[in-house]
Amino acid sequence: MRIPPRATRAGAAAALLSALLMGGTVTATTANAAAAQAGSVCYGDLPSQAHDTLGLIARGGPYPYAQDGVVFQNREGVLPGQPSGYYHEYTVKTPGSATRGARRIVTGGAYEEDYYTPDHYATFDLVDFGC
């Protein structure tokens, strides 16, 4: 499997920097909250279904669910604050689940960063493709 050409950024600091570069507003409080709430996970430690989803994203689909690719609003405020349309979400299949399940990949900044959430947006980990 080809690893998608994603940035191998560590932590939320790079996402916050991109917010500043894109003209967003970041305060010390937002920066500290985002850094505390978003961890990182090695690509190899993700479930195989997340690898499948990242592969679909790299190829531009087709996606198994109509909701895949929709704008993720970040209502929970766990990811760094960005303008509407910056984040998009994709389903990570959950074996044995009759629904989409709770697992997602959320991409940011035209796929410059990928976040994995196993618990329906309660927590996020930035995917590190370099480990």
C-alpha cells in the first residue's frame, strides 16, 4: 500500500501555525487547548480500516458512505480553530457495526494533515506518517 503524501507534523503546533499563515486568529488559550487536546499516533498503529480510508482519500474515492468528504464543523472545538470548509471527515469502518460507527479520519487544509478519532470526535490524534 502506498502511504498517502501527507505532512509528517508532530502535535498541534503545526496546525496552529497554518492557522496563522492562513489569516486565522489564534490566542494563547486556543493554542494551549488545541495542543492539550490533540495528540499524535503513528500510521502503523492505526487500525487497518483507517489505512483503507486514508488510501481512499489519497485516490479521491470512491467512498462507501454518502457523508464521506463532507465539511467537518469542529463544533467540539478539539481541533485547532480554522475557517469553515478547512476540515473534512471520512468514515473509518468499524467491523461488526451496523452503522458508520464512531471512527473517523478528519483531514485539514486540503489534506495537509490527517487526524484520527476513535470516539466520534471526543479525542483526536494527528497521524504521523514518519514513524
